[in-house]
Amino acid sequence: MNFQEYQDFVNETATYPNRGTSTYPAFGLVDEVGELFGKFKRRLRGDNPQPTDEDILKELGDILWYLTECAHCSGFSLQDVAEANIKKLRDRHARGVQFGTGDNR
């Protein structure tokens, strides 16, 4: 499966209030990232039972779904997002500014 096929799948399965606005998927994205962090926290704390790799994979999938819908609502494809990120990171690497803070370093 490629980015476009996945984005088409998300488009078929997306059902939520005010579809087409980024508010709901943005809140969902934050919620799912929180759930992923909760699983990592339980691993660090040594909970029994430990969250499994499958648990982590499921949360990452939920994050990808919401990220994809956020991109769509903003008028971007996942391909657009990936290409822009690669361009930004290559530029930072070429200038030797991978480390540090701020978006425009």
C-alpha cells in the first residue's frame, strides 16, 4: 500500500461531526499520541502486564489515521507532507542544524 491508497482508505472510513474541518481529527491526533505515551510510560514503570508491541503498533496506526485526516482537511496529501518533511530535513542536514530548537533553524 502507498500513501495515496492509505489516504483513500481513510477518506472512505472517516465519519465524524463537521467532516472536512480539522478540529475533530486534530483532537483525535492529540488523544492518540497521549495513549501511545501512556503505553510507553507503563513500559518504563514496569507495569504487569506490559503493553505489547502489538499495542504500540495499534496506537501508531490510530495516530497515522488521524494525521492523514488532518492533512486531508488542510488540503494536503500524505505525499505532500512526506516530501515537505524530507526537504526540510535535508536542508537542515546540509546546513548542519539538525540539533537545536525552533522550526526555522
